[in-house]
Amino acid sequence: MKLLICLLFFSNLVMAQSLGFAKDSAFVKLIDNLPKKPPFDTAYSYSFEIKHKYLYLISSKDVYEVFGWKEGSSKFRDFDFVNYHILAKEICNQCEMYCKHDEGQRDCHRNVCNREWAWVMRDNKKAFKEISSQEKLPLNDEQNTVMKFRYYDTVLVSNSGMATWLTHSGGDCHATFKFSVFQDNYYPAIILKEWNYNGGCRAAGFWEFAINFPMPYGDFQTSKNVIFMKRNE
């Protein structure tokens, strides 16, 4: 009887840990001390609309800015963002346990879905593959027209399947930037990573970049993550 109880407990624990991420080979573990409902940053509780289906945290600066935690007080201060990242996905626990929507099943449980954000640690090497990309500057006339009244990133896809990611980047007047484009191997998401290097200048600077890359076939969420670097890193 004790063995049976232990086996049942273990199976429930495994189910709880992989809930919503069973097919994600990059999954390492659930993180259950992060908020399950917005607003994530209580300093801006009046604005908590989240447009993305997946949220990626890939540096300690991301955690600091997204959650409004004071530097040094975050439990992720020593988090290894070189080898791992945090992914947030909004899920309904009942759907994940009883409904097979990922296999095309449309039937759902009878009561209303209760959706919560689940946060997981994932292995970078297993989660992403880099897409060959080429950065260019300055923007051409057409791209400048597109970005003139926009304050957010825009991805333009041509009929040939080539994409151009138009992005704003800011830093000090001597700041330098590096970009790479990645595709998530398990979720429909394309991520632009920007390494923002401090140039040591007191004045601020602002630039626009266009990054060209072949767009994979399908409907993808696009999101940008900025990693703030010291000058000599």
C-alpha cells in the first residue's frame, strides 16, 4: 500500500511539473514563485494587457524591467541566463489535463476555462535554433515610411519569404549593438535578441536597424529581447 501511494504521488508530481509543456524537450522545471495573473509589475497595475501568447525572459535585465523588482532583491539575481531562459505560457490546467487541443480535439471540459500563466526554466540549446540573418543600416525610404509613426518593432515579409525586422535601439551615444534571430523549436515564435553594449558616453543615442532573414513558413509570434552588456563583455 505504501508503495502504491508513493507511485501515485510521484506520477501526480511529474504531471504537475510538466503540465502544458509535455512535448517541450527544452523543459527543465516549473517556476512557481512568479505571478500567475497580471499585472506582473504592480507599479503599473493600471496597464496589464499582454498581447503575446508567449513571454521570454532571457537576461537578468529582462526580469528586472518586466516585474519591477529592485536590483539585488530578485530571486533570479544569480540565475544562469547564459544556458537557460524563462518562458511564460498562459494555460488552462483542466484543458492541459483532460482535453487534447494540441492534437486537434475541439471538445472541452464543461466549466469555464481558468487560464493562468505558467513559468518554466528551459535549456537554450534545446529550445532555439538560430536563423541566418543580415543587419543593415540605414533604413531605405520604404522602411523609413513604415517606421515614421510607429514606436514598436515591425516585421515585413516579402512574397519571396524573406523578412525584414525593423527595430528601435537606444543607448548612450557610443553604444554598439549586435543582433541575432532565433526560432523556438517547440512554439510558434521568432525571437530577435539584441546585445546592447555600453559605450561609456554620457549623452543618449537612438537608432533604427533593419535585420533581414528568411521567414519560416507558418504563423509566428515575434518578440524582441534586449541584453544589456558592459563595454568590455
